[in-house]
Amino acid sequence: MRRQRTDLGAIEAVLLDMDGTLVDSDASVERAWSIWATENGVDVDSVLAIAHGNPAARTVRRLLPELDEDAVAEAARRLHALQYENLAVVTAAPGAGLLLATLDRLGLPWAVVTSADGRLAEASLHAAGIDPPFVLTIDDVGAGKPDPQGYLKAAARLGVLPSACLVVEDSEPGLAAGRAAGMSTAALRGLSGDLSLPDLGRLAQLLERSRVRPWWRDAVGYQVYLPSFADGTGDGWGDLTGASAHLDHLARLGVDVVWLTPFFRSPMRDHGYDVADYRAVDPLFGGEAALDGLLAEAHRHGMRVIGDLVVNHTSDAHPWFVAASSSRTDPHRDYYIWRDPAPDGGPPNNWPSHFGGPAWTFSPATGQYYLHLFRPEQPDLNWRNPALAAEIDAIVEHWLARGLDGFRIDTAAYLVKDADLRDNPPLPAGGTLPVRGVTMDWRRQEHRHDIHQPGVHAVHERWRRIADRHDAFLVGEVYELDPRALARFVEGERLHSSFWFGLVETGWDADRIDTMVEAAVAASPRLSWVQGNHDRSRAVTRFGEGLRGRRRSLALHVLMALLPGTFWLYQGEELGLGDGHVPPGHGADPLGAAQPEESRDAARTPMPWHPGPGLGFTTGRPWLPDGARGDDETVVMQQDDPASHLNTVGRLLATRRRLTHLLAATDDVTRAVLAEPVTAYRRGALWAVVNLRDTPVPDLDLPAPAVFDTADPSVTPDRPRTGRVRLAPQQALLLAEG
């Protein structure tokens, strides 16, 4: 059964609670109640436990049931008087201004519904600088929350059906009132609603994105490499329960879409990329309930979740292959690619495996070879078989109906092979392909016939039709470094997006990176921008390690933040992590076993959550060594440091959220000339200004106010910098006009 998410595109009105929601008055309210409790000999904690969301008179009755009505009214008046004395400290809640401006820009009506009395509500809103279209208070409805009367009356006054209203609250009584009114709910203060929000700014962004363009355009994506992200059971292996427990980290960071690496049932010879059952969640990852829980929790945080569709090959333990290898006449035989031996008895052609040696393994039971571009335990599927294509269509439908929001397509350009299985030409003597993550056998050929065949586009187009019916997102793993060639995979009704791996396949060469990015920007507005993943050395290491590597990676993240498409982080990039240390003999990567210098283990060591044994990843023994991380590389140690890599990335993404409406205005990006050697791009009213070089730019006139600066946490959209600046090496700015 599909897991429902709140459809913000169907919301026609927003109804906001006042205290603690729209108005940052918690301190004022709690101070007033604390004074009142002391005056009346009532335990302060007992008062504060029930005061939020309840009218003053109701709270007094619950605390002092012996009072008559006149005494209750007098006690409530005293509480209100105390609150009036504290109005000087009342301000708008974080993100309130952004939310209200967004509602006005979108033409969405809104109102305030509060359990406060009328005069106090008016005074509090005025103190916060907020002027609502109208306010419903305890004076208007005669009952406070959790009675739904106020919200129902507000909907009627706006002429909107209750089911089309979104109630935004910070108290359980208020959320109960919204639910009782039949409305969707958004919760603050860590409470559970249909949406759970860190602040009102997040709601502003979600509402804007729900109306302006497809949800994945300009989204922030985050790759969770499941085995190494978080272990919820203590067995040393990352799982869905552990990932669910850390979704608040991603929400605080500003993530819109989470990519989960494969969670399907698997023998785990390639850590999930060898699927034995496409419709089952492997118990090692927590099973079906764990996935349901993660989807529900992610959707409550306003995040989407995509899976990893691995359909170039299956595991040799998949029932299809078990049946296919049993007989040449089995109905599943043509699900895979089988050929007779060459005249000399060897493999049918010269294609190599990623992991070294021939891409063919002989099956004595049937006297033929089967194809595997990866390990022998990962036989390739036959995408020229319509029955196989229909099976995969049904699997895609199954997971999108189940609640996934799309897929990252593994080896998206590998699926279709040359119909005649012709030999690949060897590269000229001594030549090798400039790619990593494969053995030398693979790098010595021109891969003309085994991958990147034109017929693959038809496969993507049929998936696109399915995805669009579900408002789902398809992003391809296409290892095509030429951006113009890559753009063909995302044109028309093909994939929604595809990763461009130019920044993944390079070390630090500022001039080369500058040229590559310019070509990619010109190629398509539908690319996915990424610096790293679980298959390559981490960006910080490739870009020079330590502080230098972090500064360089961060500068590129600022540039990526401006560009149209989708912005991606690989887990730990927000911490500025370089490669983890894995001692010889302690690795787990099958590619590393075949060619040690290509091992991917260093990019896959466990996520460091907090100092101590297991790094907060596990209470047991981790499946990979912990990478020898320092305390300063953990989430906990970086959270409270305003200048940490984590908080700098967080500021960047928060600034980007503030600019959502400007990003949505246009996808047109132009290279701007400001001063040598500055790299600058303009997108409508926004600019990215970056010094990629190792020398400073002493004197630069800013063409617009800077609203983000990698080197200065004080620069924000509310406190922009103007005039002349000096750009240090790898310092980067975002600018916004108007």
C-alpha cells in the first residue's frame, strides 16, 4: 500500500498558530506562566507541561480545580498582564517573514488561529511586526484547542474546504485541533504532524517548490550508502532503521531527496549491487517494516526518497538465473545473455569485466557462456527480450506505488549490448582510458559495442512514462564525461537527470575544472552536480587533502549551488571528510581484491556521528574499519562550531533555500567576466563568484550584494555585503540582486 505524503500542491490555505509558531513568544509565555505558578504555589514544570496551546482559563482550571469561575477569570487576567509586560522580547519566529512573503507571492491565503485572547493576540502580532489578514482568537470561537472550531471557522471565512487547509502548529492540542478539523498538519518543536518542520522557512521552500516546477529541479540530494551510514541494530552493518534515526540530520542540513543504495534481498557479494529478489527488502537492512518506517519519516520531514535500480545484472542467486542456468529451454533462459564458445573453446568475444578477466563465464550444465560486465556472480540481463523489460516495468511500478519517489539508475548506459556482440577494438598500443574504478583490462579497450548503445534510450523512455504517472524522479548513472553526449540521455522524454562525473573523475586542476564546468553548464540544465560517491576517492582527498582539499571542495559546492539541475552530496561531504584509512587486509571491496589500487573501501568507511568507539555508527564491530577519523570529523563536534565545514555547508544550503524563488525564475546561466582569474556565473538575479585558484584576488567590485561567503558566517541574506572585496584562494560568494 502506498505511503501517503502531504500534497502541498493541493493546499489552498495556510492556518497558523501564533505563540511559538508564527510568533517567537515561547520565552515570554513561559516566563509569565513561571511567575504566575510561583505566585500561586503551583509546580512550574506542571504548568509548562500543559500551557502551550491551551487558553489561560482552561489551564488555570486544570491546575487549580478548587477555584470558582470568578477566581479563574481573575487568575487568567493576571497571566495576561504578565504576558503584556514581556511583549518587548516578542519577535517573529525563524522563517516567518520568508513564509509570509512566499504565501503572498504564491497567492495563498492565510490566517492566524490562536487560543490567546483577542487583545493579547493583537499586541503580540504587532510586537512581532506581523499583520495577518485576520485573526481568530478565544474571543471569536468560545473554545480553545484541541477543539477544531477555530480552524473550521477560519476555513469557512476563507471559502476553502477544510481538506485543502494546512494547519501549522507547535503544540499537541493545536495539532489535535487540525486533525479533528480534517486538515493536513505541519508540526514544529519536534512534534509529529503530516509534516515535521525545523522552521517556517522550510515550509516556505516546500510550498514554493510544489507550485513552481517539478520537485526535483534545483533540489538538494544526499546519497546514503546504506552499509556505512548508520547501524540501528548493533551488528556493525548499516540499515534502514539506523538511517531513519538520522533523518533529522539531513532535514537540518536542508536535504530534499535521499538516495538509498540498494536495499533489496542479496547475497551481498557486492554489498547489495547483486540483487536476488527485486521485490523484497533484505533482512540485513531491516526488512519491509524498516523501509516503511523510513519512507513515512522522510515524507514527514518533507523529503523524498529514491531507490537504486540495479537492472544491468542480477545476482546469480536470483531465481531467474537459477532457472535460466538449469536448461537451454527454460523460460527464463533468454532473460540473460548466453552464447556458444568461440571456435577455440574460449569466450565468445573479447569483452572484459570491470573486475578483470573476461566478461564471460562458462556454464558446464548447459555448455554455453553467460555475459557479466561485472563479477561472475552478477550475470547481465538481456534487454532485447520484451518479457524481461515487462518484468522490470512491473518492479518499477511496484516500488513507486509502495512509496518510493523515484530511482537512481545504476549503470544506466550499460543495459543494451550490441546485437551481434562484436569485439571491442583495442586502444592504440600503450593507450588506456582515463577512468578509475575499473581494472586495467577494462581501460585498454574502446568500449564501442558493450556499453552506451543507442537502444538504451528506448528503455529509459518507457521508465519515464511510468515515473511521470507517479510524479517520480529518474536520475541516471551514466559515465559519460563529455557533457554534450551526456545531454542526450536527458533530452526529451528520457531520464529526468543524469549525474555529470567530471568533478568525480578529476584531481585538482583549477583551469581544467573551470573549462569542464563551463562545458557542462552549456550542455543541459538537467544535469545532476556531484563531487563524489561510493565508487571513487572522496573529493577532499582528490583535491589536495586537509584544509586545502576542504576549501576547494566547498568552493565547487558554491558553484554547484547556483547551477540548474540537482545538487548532490555524498554522505560525509558535509563534514569535509577525506578518504578513510583502511589497513591492508581489512578491505571488503571486490574491485580492490582484483586490483588493490582501485579499491573503493576508503570512500565507504562508516559515517562518523560522534567521538568514541564505533563513532556513533554502531555499538558493535563495523563491517569496515572506521577510517581512523578524528573527533573533529564527527557530526557532534562540528554542530556547535559556527565555522565548521558542516555549518558552512548548512549556511550555503539555507541561503539557497531563501533564494528558491529566484532559482525558479530561470534556468539560463551565463559566464560573467569580472576580474582575472575569478570564475563567475549569473543566473537571473543570482551570481556565483568563486576564486578557484591558489592566489588571492586583491580587489574585486561586487556586481550585487553578497548573501553567502565561505569565509564569513556573518554574511547572510539579511546582512549582505556590498562594495569591494578581497577573495582569498578558494573563497566563494553567492550574490543576489534586489
